Amino acid sequence: MRRQVRETFIVSFAGMTNCLQILPEVVAAHSPHVAYHFGSPWGDGLISSDQTVGDLHTWACWHGGIKYQEYATLGGRFNSEFGMEAFPHIDTIKYYVTDPAELYPQSHMIDFHNKADGHERKIATYLIENFRTTDPSLEAYIHLTQLSQSDAMMYGYRGWRQQWGQKRRCGGALVWQLNDCWPVTSWAIIDYFQRKKPAYYAMRRVLAPIAVAVKRAHHDWSVVHARPAKTSFFECWVSSMKEVIAKVELKFISIATGKEIKEALIKTDVKITANGTTPIFDGELNNEEEEPHVLAARIWIDGEESAISRDIDWPQPLKYLNMDDRGVKVVYDNGKITVSSKKPTKGLVFEEREGVLVNDSAVDIVPGDEQIITVKGLKAGDAPLKWRYYGQEVRCISDTHR
């Protein structure tokens, strides 16, 4: 009887015939060495949410409301669906919002271009939990949603890559999702017009061939009257595709003053494991005695003068931090953008302009670590690229533009 019902269902639903009959036969005939799974998620007979087998759709963050700082704990052996929505860039929004009166975050036209059920509550929840939302402008709202997505994807991919070096707990993740087929607010990291969102750059950094990483243990601030943890465990590691000899540095820098609050940790001649994860530092932060500070990690490999990777961990949530007067300086000269700051700065994002490419964006900056970003397509006489960082109004490259 069960077989008869199943066969009747397959015949009546062409999609099931494709998945269970036609495609398996095609794969077996032309690529017999390739395993075929008729659907996703797939758990090899176990429940599809099992974290130890198959591929996983990880929607506890976004749909389930779990904080994105916990993303790494939500994955499985292979993560094939997950995400955090972000608005596209302002030029994309102006393309489909044809009425200037509709250019505000919760307008009808903007909501129409979002096909995720319950998106209003979900986007708003993640913004309220993590950021100060004092600027009512559309540009500020776009920036915050993009920082939310950027940080969420960073926490996920960085943590899952670390787990590859921890007895292969995670074997990989898809880019979910890469781009859009319609101008829309979505989980994509590149919008309909191929304008890259900050998450694109964040993911590229943590998935680079050699990537240093640092994080402190997550503490849920939404319980027990938002009381902070008295102490926080931290760890610093390097994920690498190849074996190299490296120098790794970890600084503890005050958010309020930009000065180091204690001696930096430095290791030289460190042998970095190929195709894995190499632990570098760990320890405990005393949150009662130490002022709020970032953990700033950098790595150099033999033969390179400049750091090839950096990572900065911030106390969470960002909304509790005073980010006034960062002392940011952005200078453009001969195809290069030089950025620096007097105090730790979060999420410096450059305008995504058609015909102009930057090799990095959505960067965090700390004093004493000047970063150089290459730019192509910006000609003499062109208007400078606009830029914005968390807690600051829209600016442009005006310090120097030659």
C-alpha cells in the first residue's frame, strides 16, 4: 500500500519524478563516481537538522532569532542554507523606488522589494539588539543592515573554517546567497546590479588562503538585566591552506582612547599548519577591571613586510560603545586609498560606484595599523568615493585627492 501511494505521488508530481528517477539515472550514466542526493538538507536517514552528517539548513539565526554572534555553533558537517538580510546599496534602491517620497526605510515600495516573510521584525530585531539606531536616514539604515549581515557572515564562515581544523567538524559551506535576480533586499552579498555588499569583503577576508582570527566568548546581553560577563575567554588562531612560518601579534586597544591597555602578545617563527587551524593565543579578559577594548590580531609571513591578514574582535553589542570622534583619515593618491584612525573604528565602507573597483571595504581600523586599499576606475576629476563608518555621517575622500 505504501509503495502504491508513493508511486501514485511520484506520477502525479513531475518534480518528484525528476528528483527520484530521471536525475539519478542521468548521474549514474554519465558520472557514476558522483554521489547523488535528491534533496537538501540531507541527513543520510537521520533527521535533517543533525549537525554531524549531511548538509544543514541553518536558519536558527534570522528565522529563529538566535544572535548572529553564535553562528559558528549553529552549523553542521556542511552548511548549505543560512543568511542574514541586508539592504542593497542606495543607487540600487533609487532605481526601483521611483517616488522620492518613498525613500525611507519602511516605505511601501521598499517593503515590496523584499520577499522574505516577516522581514520587518527580523531586520529590526537584529538592528535594535546590536546597533545604535539614532540616525533616521535611509543611508544610515542601509549601512546598519549591511553591517549586521557582514558581521553575521563573518561569525559563521570564520567559525566554520576553524572547525575544519578541529577534527573536521565542518567540511564546508556554500555562499548563501551570492547574488540577486531582481533588485531587492535579500540574503545576497552582491545585489542585482553586481554591487558588492560589505559581507562580500568580510567573507573574502576570513576565507583568504591565510587568515588570522580572534574572538572572545559570546555572552548573551539580553538576559539578567543586560549584565556583562565578569570575565571573557578569548582565543586567537590562524587558518591556512599551506604551511608557512609566521609572526602573529595580538593587541588590546582601548575603544575610548586608542591606547593599548596592556602589553601585546607576540609569537615569532610560528609554524602554521597546512589545510587546518593553528591555535596561537588564548586567555581570559577581566571585564570588571579592564576598560572596553578591541582585540586586534595581525599576521606576517616570512618575506612579507606588511601584514597579510588582520582580524579585530569587538565587545558585543556595539550599541553599548561610545564611537564618537574616531579620528578617521582617508587619503586617495595614485590609485590607492590609505585609511587610518586615532581610535578603533568599525565598518568603514566605501561607495560601490559603477566602473570603480576597490579591493577591500567594510574594514575595521585601529591606531598604528594604516591600511592601503587599491582602487581602479577612478579618474582624475571624478567625484571622490563616499565613505561611512559605524557611528559617523556620510563622508567622502577629501583629505587628499590627487
